[in-house]
Amino acid sequence: MKKTFDILWPITAVVTIIAALGAVFLYAPVERTMGLVQKIFYFHLGSAMAAFLAFTVVLVASVVFLANRSPRWDNLAVAAAETGVLFCTLVLITGPLWARPVWGKWWVWDPRLTTTLILWFLYVGYLVIRGSLPGSKGALAGAVFGILAYVDVPIVYFSIRWWRGIHPVVIRKGEVGLDPRMIPPLLISLAAFVLLVGVLIKERSAIGDLEFRIQRLEVFPREDSHE
Amino acid sequence: MRAALAIAKKDLLLEMRGREVVVILFVFAFLVLTLFSLSASPGSGALSEMAPGILWITFLFAGVLGLGRNFDRERENECFQGLLLAPCDPIQVYWGKCLSTLIFILVFQALLWPLFSLLYGFSPLRGVVTAWTGFFLGDVGFVALGVLLSAIAIHVRSREVVLPLLLFPLCLPVLLGGVHFTTVALAGGSLSDVGGWVGRLAAFDIIFFALASILFPFVVEE
């Protein structure tokens, strides 16, 4: 059962990614004013969702790790943080690529953009701790920082909004003028990103588990045999 | 609580004898303020407009140095391990370190404030209550996060770089709140002109302090 799942998941991800590419480039209409560049939106939103999911996994895995101290959960947290930083970087690259032709600027200090940048800094910080503090100290420090960072993100977002006072919100509820034919490609593309981030986190955390077992075999050659 | 007070008292006593933190922070911050004023083009109004931001960036830089100094003492001869071995809850160590760092930073700010108002052309008594409420509330949030992260960074070899890297993005809300307080204060406003930020900054402090108090025991666990 688990094995079929392990094979089916990546295959579903690949199929969905191909379907998303087809839907975005062949089915979805070209936006009237923005033109082809609007197609970045499908991948931008997908990456943002993937990053958000990955950081949520960091939080959950960190909390569980502090409760049960199982290295599996710690490996999951590291895997999710690395994958999250990857997708957060994609968000920060695709955003300006879209913004330059549409807003005329690569970057504006809007609450959403600024919060995403701070989010990226926070989880790069997480990876820096993990890189510079090996072993159980690093695992505990990482778990603590993983929780702290997640709680901080909404506070950062609201503080920037309050600080800027009256500020135009780029996308308001109900005002997004999406053509109905743009919605299925968007949904397929979101599904593709969710499946992809899941596969990446799972594989990365499996590598982490293997590394941990190898290290243990080097230190205690016989202990691993009964597992 | 008594153990926390004893730890804070020990730090203050060391500081009275050696004067290693506050004086160095003051001279460093003086230098930073000087460099900022020289970096603005002369005669433009940009400097006084940027003054609250400059002041808070200076506080952040000096604050991270102060945290480093306050924890370097504990690193020498494994003093931190000794503190944690004391027969009290480890949270007392956190509170004690928070208290001493907070006092260092407040004393340092008290020294810097007249100098800042002199260099940037404000009256030191202008909006003094507003400014100092902002300093205090901002410092509490900064210290709550800073002491927790210093306890993490104490084992890292490149901690001078890692600590600000972790601390600055986390305490961005505190920085924004502090800058707002100082902006209102320098415009001669009272606390009621600060508006929602009084409650917000206090709420950030409570959240950060409570969360850090829960998480600190995990950081110092062996």
C-alpha cells in the first residue's frame, strides 16, 4: 500500500504539471491588457501556496519534534524549510518579472511584498542555524526558531499595513477580474504545485532519514540491525 | 523570581566594576549617528525627516552588540553552563538576562538621547514622555527576542553574524512601532497622538515575551 502510494504520488505530480502547462498555455485566454506576461500569475500563485504549505509543515514538524524528539520529525522540518525557501525564492523572482511590465516597477514596498521578503529572510535564517549548529543542539534551536518565525509572519504583515497607513491594496476581494476560462488552469496549476512540493519534501526528508541512519551506523555499527 | 533578580544584579555589578557594555555602546552609537549625518547631503531636509529611522537603526545595531557583550561574559569559562546548573527553573536565567539587558539598553539610550537631539537639532524635552514610552516598549520586544536568540547563538562560531541575521527580521514589527513613536514624539505629539500603536507595540511585547518564555527551556536543554 505504502509502496504504491510512493510511486503514484510523483507520477500524479508529473501528469498534473504537464496538464497545468497545457491548460495555462493552450486553454487559458491571453489577457487583454497584460498579454502573455499574465501567465506568470498561474505559477506565481502556485509557488506562493507551495511555500506557505512548506512553512506550515516546518511549524507542525517543529512542534511535534519538541514534544517527541523523534529525528524523523526534525528531518521533515529541515526538508520542508529547504523546499519552502526554494518556492519562496520563485515567488520573489516571478513577482518582479510580472510587476515590471504591469506596474512599471520591479519592486514596491507593499505589505504583501515586504512580508514575503521578510519571510524569505526568516527561513534563510533557519537554514543558517541548521548549517552552523549540527546535532541535537541544532535540532532544538531549529525547532524553536521554526515556531518563532511562523508566529512572527502575520505580526510582520499587519505591522507593515498599520505602519503604511492608507495604502492601495493591489487585489481586493471580489475585484479580481479573472476570465472564467482562467479559473480551471489556475486550479490545475495550484494542484500541480501542491503535489510537487509534497513530493520534494517527502524525498528530501527521506534523504535526511538515510543520512541519519548512516551516521548512526558509523557510530554504533550493531545497533541498527534490529530496525 | 529571586534567582532572576540575582542574575540581573550580578550583571549590573559586573558592569559597575568593568563598564564594558554601556560605555562602548554609547561611543559606537555616537559614531553611527555621526556617520549617518555625514552621509546625507548638506543642507537638505532629508536628515531630520529620516531622524527617527536613523535613531532606531542605531538602537538595533547597538542592541545586538550589547546582547553579544552580555552573553560573551557567560561564554568565558562556561559560565552559562554554571548558571543553568543553578537550582532554579531555567526560565529564571532567561528573565534575569532579559532584565539586565533591558537595563543596559535603557541606560545607554538615556545617554544617547541628549546627544541625538543635539546632533539632529531637536529639543531633548520635546515629546519626552512619548519618546520614552516608545523606547521602553520597543526595548522590551527587542530584548525578549534577542535574549532567546543569543542563547541559541552562544554555541555558534560565527555568532556575531548569525545573531543579527536571525534577530532583525523577527523584530521588524518592534522597529516599525518604535519609529512611529519617535516620529510622533519629535513632531511634539503626546501619547494620544501615537494612536493604535501604543496597544499594538504592547501586544507584540506580550506575545514575544510569552512565546520566548515557553521556548527558552528547549534552547538550553542538554
